Amino acid sequence: MTAALPADAAKGSGAASPALSPALDGPRPGEYVPPSHSFDGVPQAGTFFWTDAQGTGRTCSGSVVRSPGRDLVLSAGHCLKGYSGTAPQRRLAFVPQYHDGVKPYGAFPVGANGVYVPQQYYDLGEHAGAAYDFGFAVTEPNQDGTSLQDAVGGLRLLTGTGYRHAPVRMIGYPAGADKPLECWSRTTRWASDDPADPGTFPRIACDAFVGGTSGGPMLVPWVDGWAVIGVIGGYHTGGNTAQVSYSAYFGSATRALYDAAVTGAPPAGAGPGQSWVGHRASPTDTPGEKTRVRMTGDLGTIPPTTAIRMTEAYVASCFVHWLRGRDGRLPGRPSPMYPAVEFVD
């Protein structure tokens, strides 16, 4: 199968590596594979729609995770990387609980420069970087001006909890299907024996998870609702068969990427640059007052694209704070995600 590119919502990583056959990627001899079934979905899971000059289409799956900005979607890195940057060729929007052509909560556009995928995934690629196959998308409000998490709630993001979980509820949107699938199973630890896709991954047996389900959440019951411990992706970009799926392990790299997304840090992939000086309104400032922000890096060391992105983030966050009464993605104090930014009294 082919990977989930902007025009292609398939699960799998292309032809199986010569070192590993699709049969070994799939069920073990005698392994029970729990069935899946179609249903109307849950508010915290959904699918993405893309739009370009030629039309629109659907790709991959995702889920809403709790965040201070109340605007964050979790998915697979191979689903999101084609939509990164300030001006992607195709615009992406997240539609929670899509089913039967119905968008019960509307569509939440992914903001400009709102795609966060690990730098390691860009650098290594979808095979060698399989352990980093996760990503976040920062959304804008829907047509009614409602933020995503306010509309549907959110899942708790768990990191560092190990590979073995039971029960696990997996949800995904098969390409072209009118409804999502769900399946109850368990995750185990899978150590790759394919040199092309190195790493150790959560593995789950569930039937009929085909192309389009990439990025779908693996959920566990938690004290305050549902928590997500993985997304379909990782090893062979989610698996070469419809009966077994994988996820990149959620550890410190996942938490760091989440922190970058919620603080509005520049996404990975910036180019060569320059320094920048600007102003921002602190969440604790009174209207009309300004706090100076200074980029302390030497001229030529800070990418111009990064400076532009940070300016856009500050301006957008100010509007969110003063017009909507919430802090949005604007950091209220110096952040390790902005090592070149100095706050001047």
C-alpha cells in the first residue's frame, strides 16, 4: 500500500520490505483478531478534509486532545507532513464525528503554520523515522466561532505509559466509508525486525483497519474519561495488512512536540534567516499596555520564516486573548521553546 500523502489516505508503507513479508507484519499463526464494526463515531474523533484549486477530498483520521488553547488535533506524522508551512498547496480542516455525510460540529480549519511534526520525521523519512510518526494540528474555530475542544471535549494525552494496555478501543475512518470503525483489543510490544523501519512499537490486532484509518486514536479508559496512548502509524506507517496496526511509542518526543504546539513554537522545517524585534500583549497585561519582545540571536542566525511565524503567532494570540477572552497559544512568560526571545520590562 502507499503512505497517507495529501491525496492518499492509505495505511501502510508501500511494498513490504524485502526483509519482512506482509504476512509477518500481520497476524501471527493462530492469533485471534478482534472484529471491528461501523458506528456513528464519538465527538473527540474525526477525519480530515483537504481543499485545493481542483476540489476537496478526505484523508486520514485524528482525535482531539486537551490543550490550553482548546484547539489541538492529534494524528500521524505521515498524515500531516504534506500540509505543513504557511502556504500548503492544500488546506486541511478537521471534522469531528463525521458520519453519513453529516458534520455535526462543523469543520475546524487547520491554521496557517499550524502543523507540528517532529524534525526527526522530516530528517529520517517515514521508514527510518517510523518511531516519530505522530503529529499535531492547531485548528481555528468553526463557522460559529466555537473552538474545537469547547465543541466536542478532549482526550487526555498519555506519554511514557509503556506498550501493553488493555482494553484498548481503536477508532479510524476507512477511505470512502460513510462511517468510522471501532474495535476493542489490546496493545503489545513489537520490536522491529525490519531494518528499514527500526524501533519498538505498540502493536494491536483489529480487523478491517485499511487505508484512511491512519492517525486514528488508540484509547484507554481513564479516571476522567478517555485517554489516548497511540495513533495508527509508526511501523510500516501503520502496518501492511488490515488485521494488525501499529503506533509510534508516545514518550518524551511526543510530549516535547505537544509542548511546542501548545506554546506556539515555530514548527519544524524552518530555513536560513535573520533576527526579529516585535511587541506582544501579555495575558496578564491591561489593554493598551505592551511588553517588548526581543530576539537575542545574532543577525543571520534566526530564520526569516521563523520570525514571520512567531510574529503571526503573537498577533493571532493577542486577538484570541482580547477578542475571545482566552489565552490561546501565546506564552505568558519566557519559554524554552523560544530560546532566542527575551522579554524586556
